[in-house]
Amino acid sequence: MKRIILFRFHDHFDICENRLYLLKKLNPEIQIFGMYGGEPDKADEAESKLNKLDGIYYIKNKGKRWKWANGDLAMRQWYIDIGRKIPFDILHLIEWDLLLLSPIDKIYQKIPANGVGLTRLRPVDDYLFKLLEIKGDELKYIQKIYSYIQNPAPKEKISIDEIRRSGFFDQTTNEFFELLLYVKDKFNYANQYYSCIFPGSAFCRKFLERYSQTEIPELAIDEVRVSIFSKIFGIDMYDNGFFNQGIDRREHIFFNVTKVEILKEIIQFELNKSNGRRVFHPYYGIFNI
């Protein structure tokens, strides 16, 4: 299996240098390409300090929020412009603050060359809405939306404008429902929906090729879109095991997306164990092995 790494970063070039050093040391045969989403006036500095990358792709004409919420669309554009010409079977999208302390082929050994590997993969119903905590008219409205989406011949159509006018949901939730309506109308997809947390994702070439050929709406966030379109494309998804869902809250001391930095002492403790963790997020310091 031929692997490549797409290293996603926007600043903190000293930490990025350290991450690249670790990735190169542990994976000397794997090409590492950069995808820079920082300020344009720092692009030259990025290229100078991170010159060991096999090329840097610059995300242009997009704001900070777009770059944060649309890692999948940035990766899609990179594949269209650059990646399609590169021979590989699977791409590992590695964030600058993701610390990997074992070879890629060992860390991702459960993800086959024709699959998609995601972190904390689980049904979106459980993850996003927590329906048991929603009461009254809001719950009834969610049931109405789901009933329409799941019904192959609904008596009445529900539009996104109607959902927005209801005033029940924030922008992110409105966009999520709009995405569900979009894939129902365009792809006739209304099966189980999944979500993930994006750091540590891996994508087979087939997914990227299909994604590049498909019109992907800028709705909701990457953590929802990639799983929905994997199902639409008929590509199997696998949990990469970075986040132990059975333990849940305690897992945040090893891996979280709340910007609570993992303690170096915890990382070192895990390294001293033969079967300890080797993947941590986020870590903002320099780490050497």
C-alpha cells in the first residue's frame, strides 16, 4: 500500500518543523505534502522553514472560518490541482497539532487501502442532537424533518427556507438539515448519517477521486460531509481507534478537539508502556524521541 501525508497547517512553524521531523523519522519512505491555510504574508516564511516538504499548496481567497470548517474541501481542491498526478493508494490528512509517535502503517493498520478512516466515527443522531434532551415543539419539528427525509414518497415537501423560518435551530444545525435535504434530492440518500472528529482522517484514492468529481455543497462542516459522501459513494468507513468511545470523557486526556492541550507527562507515561497510546491531540509543544 502506497501512503502519502497531507500536512495541514496555518502557523506555528517551529512546531510544524518538529512534527515534520518526527513524521520523517518514523516514516522515511512516505512523501509529505503541505497544505497551508495561514495568512498570505507569512507564506514565504512557511516555505523557507518547512522546506523539507514535498511541496506546499496554498489555500487562497478563503477566510479563517472557511479554512477551519472545510478541511475536506481544501483537501478536495488540493487533489484536483496537485494530488491527482501523484501515485498513492491512501492519503493521511495530518493536522499540525496532531502528535503521532509510531509509524503511520502501524497506527493505521486497521484501515484498508480502499477505505476511509475516521476518528470517533458514530451515528450523527447520537452525537449531534441528543434527542432525549430536546423537548416539545422542537423535538416534534425534528421528527417531522426526519420523517420527510426517510419517506420515499412524502405527502408534502419540507424546504430549507421553512426550516430556517421555524427559528428552532442555529446556523450550523440549519446547514446540517439543508445538507440532508440536498443529498436526499440529488442522490436519493436517506440512510444512516454518521459524524466524526476530523484530526487523523485517512482517505483512499477512490474517495478523493469521487469527491473531486462531485459537487460538494459548503453546508455544515467537514466532520459530517465526509462520512455522508463515503456512504453515498459506497466506500466503507472505519474508526481509526484514536478515540476510545467506550471510555468517552476520560478519553479527552489523550485526544480532544476542545483545545485542551495533552500533558507531556501523560504522553511520556504512555510511551513507557509497550501497549500505550501513540496518538495525541492537541499538543502544542516540541517533542523528541
